[in-house]
Amino acid sequence: MAASAMDGVAATALRSVLHRVKQAAERSSRVPDRIKVVAVSKTKPVSLLQEVYDAGHRYFGENYVQEIVEKAPQLPEDIEWHFIGNLQSNKVKPLLTGVPNLFMVETVDDEKIANNLDRVIGNIGRKPLKVLVQVNTSGEISKFGVDPDGCLELVKHVTSKCTNLEFCGLMTIGMPDYTSTPENFKTLANCRSEVCNALGIPEEQCELSMGMSSDFELAIEMGSTNVRIGSTIFGAREYPKKQ
């Protein structure tokens, strides 16, 4: 995409991220086009998302149902929305009805949420939803995700029992800084190998969503297909000040 003299800070930052993604891909002999940058826009105003959209970007990620339901109708319909936060059962219907162009839920971490998504999609009659299974690769209690040793079982449940869901791959959040803990990435790649062997699908068909602002280059070198970049594109998060 061509740079313009009118570009704002976020559009310029996006270009820099895309360039770094391309370099990381080339270093690891991967095709840059196969790596998707999901711009994580939580707490950011619609005007800033529009700026990044106008710079040519179409992949956006949100963490909170209330926020994505408010923003999506105000923005162009060809955006590919990724829901990347923890999803509670009572929020499934508002999410799916409020964001008709929801592209993917990256955070399916147990059978219950998979069943809920599957049922609501069937009820509202939308096309099947792409999902990733979230794996807790760091073992931290504060993190959501299925244990690595339960990953295959959950994937099998999604692929065999949830006809309205399309299993696309695996996702992890892991430690704040992977540079010192790359085993989180290795664990996810190992889970992918296990899943692909068991289901008889090629690894290229199974996405890996891992890596964020501080470590996305390392994640790409270790096989990530989806990197979730927030602050590097949009600046620090803007949380409301407590009254």
C-alpha cells in the first residue's frame, strides 16, 4: 500500500509492522502473504480504526463483546473481525447477532463454549464460523485455554460434533515476553503436529495464532500464521480513569 503524506501515526505504524513481518518471514524462508496481521483495537476509538482501514488494512481483533458490538456497525462491512478475548456463554448470542461479519473466534477453550457457538449459529442461520482452539501453553492459572494434553480432544469435539464451526487452527497467549520463553511457541507448534497427524490434515491448513507486539517476529520465525498486534500499531491502551 502506498504511503501518503496525510498518513496518521497509526497508518505509519501499521506500515512499519507489515515491513517487519515481511522481513521476519523472509528470514525464516516463509511466504509473507501467508502471515496475517490482526490489528488489536481494544479501547481504541472508531476513528483510529478507520484510519488503519483507510491505509488498506482489513483484519481487526477485539477482546470485549460490548466493544466489538458497538464498533462493528460503525465501520465498513468488509472488515474481517477476529474475537480474541475470553468468551462467556451469555455473550455468545449478542456477539453473533451484533457482528454479522464476525470472521473468527480465536478463543474456543472448552466444549461448552464450542457447543454454545454451534447452537446459536444454527439458530440464527448464519454461515459456519471459523474458530481457533485456545491452548494454555504457559501453564499460568491467570490464562485461559485448554491444557496442551487436552488440545486434541477439544479439536476432535469441534470437528465432529459442531457442524456450524469450522476448525482453522490453534491460538495461544502465553507469557508476556516470549523472547525469554520461546517454549510457549514450541508447545503450540507441537500441539499442531499432534492435531494434524490425528486428523490427517496438512500442517499448512492449521493456523497458529501466536505473537503480539513485543515478540511477533520471533513468533513468525517459529511458525505463526496470525500475529495479534495492538500497541505497536495503535499506541498504549486507553483505559477510562477511575472516578
